[in-house]
Amino acid sequence: MKEILEDIDLMIAKHRDKKRFQLKDKREVQIDTSFGPIIIKRNYYRDCLENRYLCLLDRYLQFDGAKGFSPLLEEWALELAATGPSYRHAVKQLESLLGYKVMSHEALRQHLLQTEVDVKKKKLAPRVLFIEVDGLYTKRQGDKKRRKELKIAAVHEGWEKNGKRVKLLHKRHYLHLGKESFWEGFKAFLETNYDYDATQTKLIINGDGASWITACQDHFRENCFYV
């Protein structure tokens, strides 16, 4: 990832408007990502038109270098904080999923206060929801032999194309931590986050052949299409 980002930075430097963006030096930044922290050096420019300084790579990635964490990690943290019982619980969920501590609960609280998040209004459920389900095995801290499977679902409402890029629409994540079955917990997640009606919304569920994943057919029956 470090090499890819620095290659993109070189490409941006090569094709930039050189009259407008004057190269000053390189700046180092640490980005906390969904697979751990990485440190990169990227070009730092003066924008002669707007008379300000910036890193064009940050703008390209829609990354705020001052925050320190990637847009995806930021999305996860804010969603867990907005829908969960507490900031501490959200931070512990992230740490359990990623295997390292991303931020303190106070840092998450301060960041949430600066972000416009509507936690009261449920999002109307569309006619179709797409669900990607998988298990992620993580090693237990201090125990090399024992591994724990985390059951995860990504939910989105389809996709839109912007040139060669494809963007998933209104993506949300569910990390199963309850004692009930995965699909019972996931249904509660749908009811909490959407105005969900099982008779109106069709679920297209994609996953491997694990028995806990294929159980969706028994749980949702004719309202789900399993791939």
C-alpha cells in the first residue's frame, strides 16, 4: 500500500498544473488503515491560485492528513459510534476487528462531534439490499495457536459508475458480537438502521458455503436470494 500510494503521488506530480501547483518539499504522514498504520512521504505544494499549501495526494484520496485515519476507517468508526451503545464499545469493536487500537474513545467522541451524523432518523429501506458476508480469522493476543472468527457483513444499495470508477451506494457494516445467531443479530441491525419490512425488501446475499452463511435461506426464506 505504501508503494502504491507513493506511485500515485508521483503520477499526480507528473500530470499536475505546474504553473498553479509549485512543489515545495515532501511531508511525512501516518495513516491508520483497516490493516494497520502505514507511513508515507508525499509531495507538498503551494497553490499559487488560492495562495495555500496542500498535499495533492491527500485531496485525491479524500484524506484529511490531520485526522490520521483513512476514509474507510473513519466511516467504520463513525458508524459504530452512531449506532452503538457507547464510544468505548465502538473502539473495542474496531480493536477486535482489526487487531490493534486505532483511537481512544475520547478521540472518537471529539471527531463525531465535528461530523454531521443523524443518528435518530432511520434510513428508509430500499426494495433491494445487497449484503456481502464473510468470516475473518484473527489471532488472539498472546496466543499464537488460538484464532477467533469474526463474522462480518457489508450492506449497500447498489452502485453507480463515475468514469472507470464504481462506487457502492450508502454502504454500512455489521460486526456480529451478540450471543444470538448471526442472522438474528443481522435482522436486528436492519430494523435498527432501516425502516425494514421483510415483506417489502429483498435481500441479495453473497458469501461462501459456510453453514452459518447459507443459513440465511432458512432465516429469510423467499425474501432472500443467496449467491
